Amino acid sequence: MSLEIEKLGEMVAQRRGTLGVRAAAKEIGISPATLSRIENGHVPDLVTFAAICKWLGQEPAKFLGMQSSEAPTKPVASVHLRKKKTTSIDTATALGAMIIAAQNALLDRENI
């Protein structure tokens, strides 16, 4: 099952429930401002992302569209872009698709 990275903020808000932002941020090990930004749809840096996934009880691979490390398979390319107001969702999606297509072409070329 794959989860969308855009749903991370919603999941954090649901898990937090009636717990205050400061208390939840302290549990996670991040600043309240960072937690607030994530709940408002910003994508966190990798260290923060890992801490949030641990707090949520979710494998980071589920958000990144990757398979569990338990099942070795052909490498799967994935793309993670920081959310910036200067880049539209359509542009980010197109860039991601282009990067994945290039990675897949290289893998096919190497016959992995």
C-alpha cells in the first residue's frame, strides 16, 4: 500500500488529535513551528520526515512509493521534491515523471 506524501500533514493532525502543537512537537522531537508547517502541507526535510514516520508508526517507504526492504526486487526510482510556491504541482509531477523515466531507461540499458 502506498501513501501520498501530500497526506502526511493530514495524518499528523489526525494523530495529534487534541494534543497541543507544542506537546506533539516535543514527542516527535521537532519544533512547534516545523510541526505547524507540516500540518499546513509543507514537505519536511529527511530527518524530520523520519521522526514523523516513527511517531506515526508508518514506514517512510510507504510515502515514497517504495517497497519494503524485505522483498529484494529490481530497483525502483522515486522522486522527492520540496514543496515550494514557485513550483506548481503539475511542474513537480512532470519533473518527477521525467526523472523516473530517465532512471528506468538507464536500468533497462544496463539490463538490471
